[in-house]
Amino acid sequence: MTITWYGQSCFRLESKGTSILIDPFSKEIGLRPPRIYPVRSQSPGAIADTPAYRTSNGASIFLVTHEHYDHNNIEGAPAESFIIRGPGEYEKSGVYIEGIASYHDNTQGTERGLNTIYLIRMEDMKLCHLGDLGQTKLTDEQVEQIGDVDVLFIPIGGKYTIDGKEAAGVVKQIEPKIIIPMHYKVSGLDIDIDGPQKFLKEVGIKSEETETLKITAKNLPTEEIKLITFKL
């Protein structure tokens, strides 16, 4: 599986011809939106202006955690796309997805509404994307629903989500094998949120930086938790 980050909470997961795009954002946030379809060169020797082609299934699955412009830009998605916008159990192309209800704030949704946590099972791994989680703690029921997690995508920027200290507490509740922080301040982002420094200090794990992450069930860490950050 290959994981690519585009900023905010937007990731593309690519596995065996299937692409999942999570929380694609609008250009209004200041960052370059991801392509609805991942694009490849036609061949290893193709020149720069050679027309590119779409992968076999394109971004065949879209996950939207909540209906804010920095998370729900699926304009241009083809009619055959499988679009998930809330809690429930889903299956597509051998990928199993469960949406769990949560809150975008710490007042049971009275300020910013609802948020969906997504569990994604593919390639014998379980990934958990927390969306714009605003609860300072997960409930016991949510922790039980989430269960054991291999890869955790967690917001850390505060103001609209949990902040660095609160996120470190949620990490302890879930105890994943790999932590991937998201929804924090990066160069070009026009949304006023915190950078990653507070979370990195609170969690106390040295980060490994990469442009894309390739993982398999066989190379997941077995002892210490790994923290991955992405270059944009």
C-alpha cells in the first residue's frame, strides 16, 4: 500500500489498482488540491509532455468525514465512484470500511457539528482516520469500536480539532503501530491552526519524514510505535 498526503486531512491510499481519496479539499485553503484521479506516466521512458493515463480504477472510493470545504471537495468525481459520507459499514473492491460517529467539537456537536471516524481494512491492515475529531477524549464505546489499529491518522492543529496535547492523549487511548499526524499548519495553508511542534513534543517519539509511505502488513513495527510525517 502507498500512502500520500496532500495537506490538511487529505490522503490517498493506493493498493492493487484501487485508490481511496480521503477528505479532498478546495483550493480556497491555499494548498493545491489533489487530482481526483491519480495520474501516471505512460511508460518509464515517457517524456514530460506525453499524455498521462488514469490508473485502472482511479480514485474509486472517496471518504468525506464532514461537510466543510477543506474536506469535501469531490467535484469531478465520475458517476461510478463509491462515495461515503458518514457512519455505517461498507465494502468495495475487497476494501472494508466502517464509519463511526463522533463530534467536531467537545460540546457534542453544538459548535461545529458531527464528524465521521473511518476504519479502513485492506491488505491485512487496519487504518483509522479520525477526520476533524474535536472531542478531547474518545468515549469508551468509540475506543471499543475502533479496536486495534495499525495506522492512525490524527489531527493535531487545534482550534477546529483536538490540539497537540489532546492528540497525544488520544494516541494513548488507541495505541496504534504507526502514527501519522495531520490537519496542522504547513507553508501555504490559509487556515490559522498550530504547527506540529506541540504534538511532537507531547508524544515524545522521533518522527521519520517521507514524501510517500509504502507499507505492508509484514513490515509494520512490532515493538515501538513509529511516527511518520510527510514532506509537502
